[in-house]
Amino acid sequence: MKIVPIMMLVLLAGAIFFAGCIEQKKEELLTLKVAYIPITSFGPIFIAKDEGYFAEQGIKIELLKFQSAQQAIPSLIQGDVDVSSTTINPALFNAIAKGANIKIVADKGSTGGQCDFNALAVRKDLYDNGSLTTIEQLKGKKIAVATRPNYLLIKALDKANLTSKDVESVDMGFPEIVAAFENNAIDAAVMTEPYLYQVLKMEKAEILLLSGEIIPNFSGYPIAFGPNLLEKNPELGKKFMIAYLKGVKQHNEGKIPRNMEILKNYTQFGTEILEGSCWGAIRRDGYIEKEPIMQYQDWLFENKYIDVKVSDDQILDMSFVEDANHVLKPDNGSII
């Protein structure tokens, strides 16, 4: 008659032990601070977080919002954030030349591909009346940019033998650029999605050139690691990359309901904008072509934006994606 109570005690003890194991597992999650901007190109990170891919690797992601990738670089260098998208610009090359331990470790979208989420856009009224339909006609115009020097703009101007001195460049964040197009306060801008779709949808802008037509295969805003993952805990960096590439794979499935739900939550853009904007394909294997980046560095050096050039292994570290692909293959593949 005492068997049932004893069994109940055993089961209860087992349940308590199991619950304790779960709680211990939760406590063992290591927090990584990830800088982000609420735009669609951060989709793989949002997806990997919400689908539990990071948790599978023992990682808890703390997202820290920045207005631009460029603003996050000092925090990455100082170790205040562990992971960030980075703008490939003079500040990055100069910081690395001076000893900053940050490296580009994975693709987050390159120019060209099945659709292009960056473009040089011009005011629709100027485009329609014929006064701004060519690169040559940009001379003397007011052009908004989110970063300086804006390599995309400069290379576009170069096609018409123009330089940055031939135009008036103004610094603006992407939301401000949208408002400026609405108010006819600018003539053109270097845009990214989904803000590009917004101004096209409002019929306030037209695309003059897609970024892939200006600089093919250029990874403008790749994933970068700082000293916390490069020096202190590279094993955690490898685990991050496994989860990230799983997020990339799902992201590249496109505008499926689950992806839409996740991106809508993090970007605060409505269904119409997310449906209409370009979600550029990100390399599923995470690799980055080094030649366009090194060519950009050559251009920066020739134009005196930087004083010293760095080697490709000082700025790029593909070992994390190599390790992640070794773990994920054949499931994740190595295709774009």
C-alpha cells in the first residue's frame, strides 16, 4: 500500500531535479552584446535570436540599438559591444592600423545579387522633367549620405568624371533622408532598404543607379568582432557564427510568414514596406570577397583618407565562418 506514495515521491524528486537542470542551463547562457540598426539587413540576427539558434549555442543576445553602424565602432573597439555590423570606411582602417583588434568576420549583404538593397536615388520630380536622369546632371546638386566618405557616391560620380567637390554632400540618417525627399530638401541620396522602398512607394524618388552597377560584390556593412571574441573567447565567437549562419539560411528563404513576423517586430516597419522592399541575399556560407575591400583601401590611400595600409589578414578573419560551415555542412551548404 505504500508503493504509490513512494513512487509519487520519486517522481516529484525527479521533477524537481529536472527543473533544476533546466534552470541551471538557463543560467549558463552567456550574454553577448550585439549592436544593431532596425533595418532588414540585420534580419539573420533577429531571426537567429527569436528562433532560438543562439540559445542552442548557449548564447543570450542583448541587442543594443545604434543610429548607424559607424557609431557602433568605438564601442566595439572598447569592448562595450561584442559584435557589430561595421561600415568599411577610413576610420575602420585607421583604427586597425593603430592596433585596434576588430576584424570583419562574415557577410551581411553585398552589392548586386538577386536584388540590390542599396542605390543612388534622385528626386522623382527632377527625374520626370529630365533635369536629373544622368550622373553628369548631379553636378551642383545636394546629395544626402549616411557615411563619409561615401564610396558608393564617389564611385558613381567617377563614372561621369565628377568628384565630391562637384556636389554638395549633406549628412543625414536614413529616416531624415526620407523626410528630406518628402520636403524636396535634397536632390539625391545614397539609400538602403527599406527606406529606399519608402521613397519609391511615396513617388518621391527614382533609382538612378543600383549599388551593384557601381561597385559589384562589395560588402558594405559586414559583421565584425571586437577583442572580446577575437582575444578573450574565440570559442564563443565560433558558436555565435553557427547560430548566425542558421539565421542567414532562414533569412534567405525570403518573405515567409515567420520571417515577416520577426522583422516586423524588430524594424517596426509595416507589412507593406517589408513586402515591397528588397531583402538582398546574404551569402549562406558567410564568406566575403577580399578583393573589393582591398581595392577600396587602395583608393582611400591614394586619396589620402588613410596614411597606412593594412594587410587583408589584419582586417579580415574568415576562420569563424570556416569553422561554422564545417559544423553546419551539408545542412547549411555553401551557396549564395
